[in-house]
Amino acid sequence: MRFAVLGTGDVGKAIGAGLVSQGHDIRVGSRSSGDGRHTFAEAALWAEVVVNATKGAASLEALRSAGAANLAGKVLIDVANPLDFSKGMPPTLFVQGDDSLGERIQREFPQARVVKTLNTMGASIMANPRRLKEEHDVFLSGNDKAAKELVAGILRAWGWKVILDLGDITTARGTEMLMPLWIRLLGTIGNADYNFHVAR
Amino acid sequence: MRFAVLGTGDVGKAIGAGLVSQGHDIRVGSRSSGDGRHTFAEAALWAEVVVNATKGAASLEALRSAGAANLAGKVLIDVANPLDFSKGMPPTLFVQGDDSLGERIQREFPQARVVKTLNTMGASIMANPRRLKEEHDVFLSGNDKAAKELVAGILRAWGWKVILDLGDITTARGTEMLMPLWIRLLGTIGNADYNFHVAR
């Protein structure tokens, strides 16, 4: 399939590499074109599936640049977290409580089929879950069942075994709120090779 | 040791039973005495260690009733979450961002040695971690190292193997923010027999 990966940071690179390894075609979208990059709008127009791998604080602006018409009807995989670094470390969240970044994106682009996932772990694990020895989990939030199934298929191809569908896009509130703990665990564990597992 | 358990709900009962099973003496504190219960102040005055197992929205009031003088110098194990049910289900948090209930308690009772723990799981697992087959974790947040060691000893006696010390009381922000996901997982999993594990 044709994937637009919006964002050129560690997350965009990890997801882009993971998609290429599964035989997908990707175009990387960024603010400006050049260096093999396309603009957000060029990448989204061309793609069948769009991945929002931009920083949370820049996501809505990037998706506006991509263009609502270029997102309409398409699966929009939202990996971003609403981290606010304006007061330094540790960051707080700029959306929380009874709203989430995933919901804001779905509200502003009602024709996009938003699936929130992969936002609860470090970039190196997203497309490479076998990097950890223990069993660990990835969550899905979204209103569109078929969109979630498509995303689950991509995740399974990468080696994900436990894919927990939490429900509609409002459940993104819970996964976005994992980040404050995830960041503190960096200090306790000393590296980013960990992820959450729901033990039974 | 002598433990005051403030709160008579499922959490207070589970922790009280767990402490009794380890040979500790407990007094249950509630708003009013009678039925083998003591007031918050009576229980706290008598105790060496105080457990806040009240509802988050009632915790500061309960601790004021217990009395700052009766908490001074004592380990105060805070198990509560700042859940706000005023808008119905799912609840939101009434403290979040750059503050937490654990910090509010520590600020208002600076002489108490607050340790936030056990607030990331269902009551039935707190003093009985072997209820789950898989490995799973409990977190500690607090400013006082000796207080955290005392709490870790209690947790180990109950069977806890992975006890993750996140750092000072500000790290309670992260664990209190797990609740919105924990509540959604009830719907996905269908019962409360689960807990978080940081997989490596």
C-alpha cells in the first residue's frame, strides 16, 4: 500500500523503515520538500494511508497543511502525544481530562478514519517489538472498525502479538496519559528499552 | 507495627486484611466511630503508620480530620486516586499536569512522610499480587527514602517482586494518570484481574 509518513523525527523514521520492510511504498511528508521529502500535502494526496508522526504540538498544523481533502476517507494513524515542553522537563500534556489529541484530530478531520496507536512506547520498539524479550502490548483507539483492523494487520506483520482494542477514539485519553509515567521510567530503568504490558 | 487504615471501602478492607495477615495491628478510621471503627483522628493518633485508603475527592478532608499532629513524622501510605466522577463515567482527574494528589497531601502535611503506591491496580490485587499468573509491578513515589524502604518491605511480604521506585513525590503524577487507561481496560478485558507490567 501507499503510506504517507508525516514527520521526519525518530518516530517517522522508525515507522517509515518498518513499512518499507513490509514491502509498502512510502513518501515522507515534511514542512518543505527536497532531499527526497515531499510536502505534507503532496505525500497525503498520493497516499492510501497517512501516518501522523509529527510532534504533538505541531500535529494539527501539519494535518491542516496536508489538507482535509487529502485525508478524507483515508486511515489516519496517529502516533503523536500532546507533550508540552514549554515549562521544561518533565513535560506536561496540553490536552487531557475529557479530551485528547486523537479526539481533536478526529473532530477537525471528521472524514479521516483516525486510529491512535503506538504512542505509548519509544520509537525503537514501534515497528520492532521483538527488541524486548518479554511480552508487551500495543493499544488501538478509533471509531472505525475496518480502519483498526487494517492497522492491526500492519502491527501483526511487525511482530506484535498483544493488540488491545480499547474502543472508540475517546479511549486515546488513557494512552496519551501514559507518557508522564513512561518519561519517569527512563530515569528508573536507564534506557528506553521497555514497554507496558497488561499482565493477567 | 500499628497501622491506621483510613477508609472503609474495598481498598481499605483489602489493605487492612493484608496487614493483619502479616501480623500487624490495625485500626480502621472513618468519619464516625462505632462498629469496631475509630474516628480518623483516633486511628491516626494510635498508629505508627497511616494508610490513606479514602476516595481521592475526600482524602484531604479525611487527613485534616486525622490531624496534622497525628501524622507528623509518620509514614503516610497514599493509595488514593484523584478521580472526578462529577461528569459521570468515565471519570476524569481533578488534579493533573504539574500537580498530583500525592503532592497536594505532602504539601499540606509537610511533616508526614508520604509514599504513593498501589494506586495503579484494583483492590483485590494490592495485598495479593499472586492473584495474577504473570509478573506485574507496583510503583513507589516519595521524598523520604527510609519511608519508601519501609513500604517496600510491606509489599515484599505480600509477595511483590517488582517494586519500581520512580523517585520523589512528583512522580505520583505519572501513576495517578494511569487510571483513565486502567478504567478503559475493564471494558476490553471484562474483569479487574490485571495490572501493569513494565516489560523489558
